[in-house]
Amino acid sequence: MGRAHGFSYGVQGDGTVVIAHRGRTAGTLRGGRAEKFLAEVESGDAQLVMARWTGSYKFGNERTARDHPRNRR
């Protein structure tokens, strides 16, 4: 599996966390979800955590790629 990259996050004054992917907002977390996200980012690979929290790690083309003649065995 490829390594996630291009994610960043910022914490606003009211505790809201905004997650961006390549400069575009990918998700906004508030309250308990924001606190849980921040704890998880501190303890693991931040890029993979952000990809999982935003749902930006599977795009639906996996089956298409698997069936491509180049990838058949």
C-alpha cells in the first residue's frame, strides 16, 4: 500500500480541527471527535491517521486497477 501524503491540519481557537488535503479542506472536527483525533495523531503516523479520518484513502478504483491486464497474473 502506498504511503499517504499531502495532508495537513490546523487547530482553531475554539478547538475545531480542520484537516486539509493538498490545500483543500477535507474534513472538520469539533468537540470530542477533535480531541480524539488529536490524541491519535500524536501517537501514530499523522498522514495515515488524517487519511483514515477523512476517508481519503480509498477512492473506488481498486477493483478497476486489479482487473487491468497489466496487473493480472
